[in-house]
Amino acid sequence: MEVDDLTKDLDRQQALLEELHKLVDRPMRLMVVCGTQNRAILKYGIRQKLPTMLELVAGPGCSVCVMPAGHIDAFIKIAKQLKVITAACEDLIRVPGSNQSLATVWKKGARIEVISSPMDALDIARREPDFTVVYPAVGFEATAPSVAETILEAARLGINNFCVIPSIRLLPPTIDLLMLDPDLNIQGLLCSDHINTISDTKAYTELAKKHDLSCYIAGFEVVDILAGILSLVKQIRNGESLFDDHSAFVYSSADNRKARKMVSEVFFAVDTDWRGLGTIERSGFVIREELSLFDATKRFNVRFEEGLESCMCQCSAIISGRGLPPDCPAFGLACTPKNPVGPCMISDEGICHSYYKYNLQASRLIL
Ligand code: SF4
């Protein structure tokens, strides 16, 4: 960004903050659903600059944080098989299952490769024909098109030594469930561009109507986030329940149609477990029977079972807006990014990790 642009950006931030301070005249509670936006809010000190009557809580929008121990146990069971390569994203490798993580079995000799996209896993399968390459597909609905595309590509090319552990979660049913709790008292949802990838705006419009919520999709820059918060505040003051889409990404309808078609060809929705939140109706995807060759749970006959989660960890309260990381007795003491107890401290997008990195360390430096 050039100096002129930076100055304009800072002026705009200041103007948005001033307007917020004028308009917030009563307690308001907003949920910031996305982990990336929560990280930006903490990184740029937005929270401290907001009016005190405006409360921000975190939502379930970090895919690694909501991964239940039972799913990690299944990933581990498959990773320990002979002639298997597990190709997974870096954050996932450290998430604890009931007794161990993928990192633990990696140290003991399981073959794990760190990748950044499902197509990377397919490339490994091409290079390693003597191994079965397994991709634990973790993420929200926005990741589903790329996983579906990879499975369809494997089927088209006949790459049969590639398969996926389907563990994709859908946010709208989970937000719907959380909003049924009157004690949560959330008046507005700030959502990110991520949810717009397959343009699931209908689900969010329905959520807004059903729960009298104001919803806003924003990007990840400070100005985008502040503009989103301001729009939510205005809607709350006007008693409006709208879905306001200011996504920075514009997807053509052809792209959306293609993405939706691929997703429905490969997946269908089923009840799914979330860490700390239990089983939520139709909140996850599994692979259709016609493509079961690419479903690792079927190929290795492994089921997702209930796992054991650390009773010390308060992640479930934190990702459902019922508390903030400092409310957890382990935060910054028994649980740090070097020695994480729960997944919210592992992922860069985990709210505990962001709080530790940008809030706790900053306050220690000041002291
Ligand atoms: S600080 Fe650690 S133990 Fe506490 S909720 Fe966060 S991740 Fe879990």
C-alpha cells in the first residue's frame, strides 16, 4: 500500500470508529464467526478501540478447532496402516485425538506429508503408485468444491490409490443451533468472504429472519471489518434482520453453478459431530456411494467413534460465544502455542492462539 492509500485507510478507520462511538448507545453483542477475522481483530487491536458497550464473541469458524477427537482418532487409525501416506494441512497434524495426534504417530514412523490443497495430495498419489494417499478433508462448506473437484479428477484419471476422509462441516446448521439459546443473546453475525465461495447466501438470509439477526459478510481488512461492525450496529438500532453481503469476491453465476454441481455430485449432508458441541443435524458432508472407492473410511473400514476430549479445555464454550480465552483456567499457563491443550490454541485461526499471540503477549510487553 502506498503512503497516500495508507493515510486514506487510517482516516477511514478513524471515521468508522467515531461513528461507532456515536451510535452504540446500549449493550450490543455480536458474534464474529470466522477465525481469520477474529485474528485480524486481535492483531490490529480493534477490540480495544470499540465502544465498551459493544461486545464481540467468537463463533465456530475455525475448522481445526471444531474437529472432534473421534475424527482425529479415525485419521490416526488410517495413518498407521502399512503403505499409507496421509497428506494433511499443518495445523491438523497437531490437533489432539483421544490419546495422540497425527504428529505423534508421524514421529513413530507413520508416513505423513504436509500439503496445502487437496490437489497436492492427488499429485503425491501420482508420484507414489505403491502407496495409498489419504487426504483428511477438513474445513467448512467453502472447501467442499475443491475437494469434490479433486475426487472427480481422481475418478476421471483412474488414480485409484487416492482417497479422502470426509470431515467437512457446514456452518449454517450449527449457527442455527447456537442461536436457539436465548442466554447467548447474539444480535448480529459478522461472517467472512469464505462462506460466499459456494454462495450459500440463502441459508444466512434464513438465519437472519429466523433469529432476528443482523448478518454481514465482510472481507479481512481492518476497514472491511469496521464497516461490517458499523452496518450491524445500524441494523440493530433500526430493528432490522438483514443479510448484507459486502464480499470482496464476486463469483460469477457460472462458477457458482459449477461449484454447486461438483459438490452435489460428490457429497451429501449428514448429521455430524463437532468438538464440544455434540452431533448437529445435517452439518457435515459424506461421499456418495457411487464414489465410495475414494472414501477412505469405507476403504479402510474405519468409523468415526466418540473420542475423549481434555476436560480442562473450554474450547466448546469459547467457539460458541459463551466465553473468551482468558476465562479458561489453562489459558497462557498450562496451555500455550508451544504446549497446546486444545485445538483453539493450535491453529493460527484458533481464537486462543490469536488471543495469546496478540493480546496476552502484548499486555505482558506493556507490563
Ligand atoms: S486456552 Fe487451551 S485449554 Fe483453554 S480453551 Fe483455549 S485451547 Fe482449550
